Amino acid sequence: MFEYVYDMVSEKPVIKEFDIADATAVSLGELVRITEGKVVAGGSDYTTPYVGATAESKAANDGKVRIKVYCSPFAVFAVSPIRTTVSATPSATVWTDSVVLLNTTSDKANGGYLVIKGKAAAATGTFAVGDKKAITDSATNTLTSTFAGNTTVGDYGDFYPPIGAVGSTASATNALTLAWAATSGTALEVVDHDFTREKVHVMVKLHQFSN
């Protein structure tokens, strides 16, 4: 879910109503676009602009033909960080995940953070749950930091992409969660971290009303 947090310019949320087809279903906090004059689900495109995130949900064929959207190009939304689990290669410096965590260009995660959320039953690392690790180097499946006593397969944590990073996008299925496997495009940009609420703050980098 993309939860509205604040606007970089306006003191109040900028919410407007737009037409939507009766047959279209969207969830609260879903990234959407306007196509042929109507709101449609955002999908997973890295290069086509969004108009914002829905301020309400809508079921298919419920009779509603208008929907409220947070549509400011300067709106900031909170999303969950990216869960990552060590899959191989115990190391004192490298966190390896078989899932593609990052843009496949190296160093895209440099400056981000990994917060340790849990350790495997057989964990040997002396780092603690709750530790926040600064990422100093990265590649497609690896994050480099300092892990005293080595990582263990099954250790898991939350990855916060660096502030200013672009190229991330919404999930392919419902545009409700942040992914970081884009190889091109700049659909979203990270603007802040909220470690207390365990959220990443993002803005729509490609916006229909500004790009």
C-alpha cells in the first residue's frame, strides 16, 4: 500500500476526483494512471508516468464512476521496506540474497540501509536483531556492510534503498508494494526513511501532471 504522508509543496493533501470505469477495481493506496480520460491500475511499467495513489478503494461494477486520487506531483508516500533473506555464502561483509534486490547496475544500493529483523536458528553472527547496517557497496544480489561473526543462510532483514535512488517501481500485480528489480526507468524516487514506523518514503518520479 502507498500511504500518503505529506506534500513537498502544499500544507494539505491534494486530492482530486477523476472518472473511472464501473468495471475497474482498485485498492486504497494503489498507484494509478489516467488513460483515455479514466483512472486505470498502475501496473509495473518503469517508464510510463503515474498520476498518484488512490485515496479510496473501488470494487468492480459497484456503480461508482468517480474516484479520489492523491494527485500532486509533490506527494510523498510511505511503503514497506524490502524484505531480504540470506540465501548463500556466509560472510562477514556480504549479505547475499538469491532474489534480485537491486537494479542490476552495481552500486545502486550504496548509501542505503539494512535493518536486521531476524536470525537463523543456526546463526553464527554476533550482530543483533535491530542493528542498522549502512550499505557501502552492492550488486544485483548482494549488499556489502559489516556482519560480525558472518551471515548465516536464513538470516533476514529489511532493505531501505538510498535516498535519491530512482528506478524502483510498484509490484507487477497490484501496484501496492515497492520493488527494486528495475533495470531501466525512473518511475519512483526515494526521499526519506522512517525507521520508527518501518517505512520508505517515495515520490512518483514520472508524473502525468509534471513530466
